[in-house]
Amino acid sequence: MNFNITHLPNRASKPRKNGLTMMMDKGLSIRQVEDFIETAGHLTDLVKFGFGTSIISTNLEQKIKLYQRADISVYFGGTLFEAYIARDMFDDYERILDKYNIDTVEVSDGSIEISHVEKCNYIKSLCKNFRVLSEVGSKDANKLIPPYKWIELMQNEIDSGSWKVIAEAREGGNVGIYRGSGEVRSDLIEEILTKIDNDNIIWESPLKNQQVWFIKLMGSNVNLGNIAHNEVIPLECLRLGLRGDTFFDHLP
């Protein structure tokens, strides 16, 4: 903090167990990564190389090392995991994780069709050597999962060894836990929270109105993901009540 000011919510320093911010890198350059770390690295817990960008991004190894030296865990998007599973190349995927010294991995099934038992088996296998994030929800806007099923899937994946479960929204914030308009499916969220501990969930929330909704419902230390690189500082201001949307949330 550059200034002293009262009535700010408590925000733990890294490494955090809650209040996580996950930034989505969709192809930043080395210079952009360096600039990002200088300005917002201290506010960022996780960086996801979105979908399959890690295959074609230049200077991948250098980028990974830059993030890791800044105490930011990096992982490849779940779509990359699915691309390898769809090609029956799981062993090759594990070798890539080892090659790049990746300690966190995402297991998802948002694009492919596999049984939930099979998905949980991947989680059980990977959690022996990696910290596992598993994503629940479909990227298909026409595939609606009822609340009881969200709860069942999330709990099974936590029981299988997932560190956190990610609630699917895509980078556009218009599927899964959101309607096509980007509006939060509030009844779904509230029902999930009757059974699943909020600290165990990362809510994908790329849009400001979505971030505000979650912060107002669950407080400053809610886990939020799919944040654009230039939105991490604005998000932290929302968490602290330093933007108009949450300005009065922490004042007496």
C-alpha cells in the first residue's frame, strides 16, 4: 500500500488459500509479462495459459520462468489437457508438464465427452505429483447442468484430490454459471454454496459486473478466475472497496 487508510478488508499475502486471483494469459509477449509482473504480479496467484495457446506461443519456457520467479503458479488451460486426452496422448501430456517444471494442472471435460469416473481417475493420478485444478461445466451453451449435478460433480472431484474446482464460464463469461447475456445464474450459485465450501471453488468471472456480484455475495476473499491481464489491479480495487461498485461495502 502506498498510503495509510482505514477500513480496508483483510487480504492475506501470497501464498494464499483463498481470495485467489487467476489471470488468463492468451498470448502475452515477454515484454508484456515483465510489465505485468512489475505492476500486478504481487496481486496474482495463478496464471493460466488459455485454451491451447501454449502450443503456439513463442518463448513459452521463458514466460513460465518469469511467472514462477514472481511466485505465480502457472498451468496450461484445460482445453490443452482435453486435446491430449482426445488423441490418447496422456503420457505425452505428463511429459510436457515435467519438461516445463509445471506444478499445477487443470483437468476438464468442457469440450470432450468422457465419463465422470474417467475424469476423476485422471485427477487421482495427477494429484500424486501435481496440484490439480478441475473444471466443472460445459463450454456448450445449450448443455445445462442442474444444480444438484454441479454439486455432485464438484464434490466427487474434490474427494478425488482436486485442490480447487473451477466453475466454467469460458473467457467470454457467457456459459456455465452465467446466462448468454453474462448475467449470473444466482440460484445456481447459491444452491452450490449450500453444499460446497466457497474456498474450494474458483469462479470464472471475466466481466466486471460478475466480479462485483461475487465480491458482494462472498466478500473480498472470494476466488476469481479468467481475469484479463489489464484487469487484475481494477479487480483488487473492487475487492478493497476502492471503486464505486463496492465503495461502501467496508465503511462503518
